[in-house]
Amino acid sequence: MKAVDVAFVKYEEGDGFGHLMAWASLFPVLITAGLIWHIMFKRELQAIFLFLGMLIAGTVNNKIKDHVKEPRPPTCEILDMCDSHGWPSNHSQFMAFFSVFITLNSLFRWHFSSSFNKAFTILFPWSCGVATMYSRIYLGYHSKSQVVAGFSAGLMMGSIWFLLINYVVAPLFPWIEQTGLGRALYIRDSSHIPNVLLFEYNNARAARKAANLPKKAKD
């Protein structure tokens, strides 16, 4: 057996499709890393609460696993994974939670400059999610029922989290921005801006022009 080094996901040596599936199994890791970087550099409240929701959902999923104690498929012996439980799948729960949260926000909260951007934002997470869920079955880490259970759990928790954040917590975003901690850490909410990229671009250009004005005046 060989493994993808960054997360030790095993696949059958010589199996090209298995190698691809091993990388597909890493989507939750890549998404988490990307979200952390986004939070560090953008300080967006939506991203912060999405990350918090993922942590809570993951904890709940692990508690369910510990309670049910359903073993992984027999292939767990080859994968050295028999010491952990398999129902429901953490990877499937993570991807379903992330995908449904992004989809609901795209449909009901966020603004897009084009229908293509909106469709891409909705479809891309689901395509990654399907690849991840299939990889867990193909590589032998989970049974179909464990993946379906994880998907169902993520779908339910992601939907509830969307409702909680957007209809209970989001009205508090302006207050959070104005707190001492919020201002010290530059925490912000840009969900009300139709095109954040264009907004930042225009403001960056305006700041450059403003910075050059004194120099031109001296000349």
C-alpha cells in the first residue's frame, strides 16, 4: 500500500484512479486550510462562523460515532483503521455541511456579478463532496451506509447552521464589528456588499490616487 504523504490516505499501489481518489479524500483538509487562511487575511464574520460551525458539527459527529460504535468495513485491517469507528463518516459529514451552507447562502444571501459565478459557487462544492464521499467507499475507509449517514448528518447540521447564523447571529454582526475586540482584530462583515472583489479593487485604486495627490501637488 502507498499513501498520500500530507495526510496518509492509503490507496493500492499502481491504482491510478485510487491515487486520484486519495487526493479527493483530502478535500476537507484543503477546505479547512483555505478557510483558515481566508479568516486570517480577511477577518470575515461569515467565514469565522462557518469555521465554528464545522468544528461543532465535527464534534457532534464524533460523539455519535462513539455512541453507535459501528466498526469500519473489513478493509480497515489493510488500512490500519480498525481502532476507530465508521458511522457516520466524518469526511462525508464535513463535505455535506460545507456544501449545503455555501449553497443556501448563494441562493438566499450572497450577491453575484453573473449567473455563471453563482452556478459555479453552488456546483463546485457538491462536485468535490461527491468525489470525497465516493473516495471513502472506493478506498475502503467506509461502507455505503456510513457515507450516507455522514452525508445526511452534514446536510441537516449545515442547514440548521445556515438558519441560525443568517437569522439569529447575522443581525448582531454590526455590533460585533464595533466591539473593542472586533475593532482590534479588524473583524468585518462584507455580506451586504454586492461585489466584494470590485469594492476592494476600487478602494485600493482610490487609496493609491489619494496617496499620490500630495506628491503631485508638490511638483
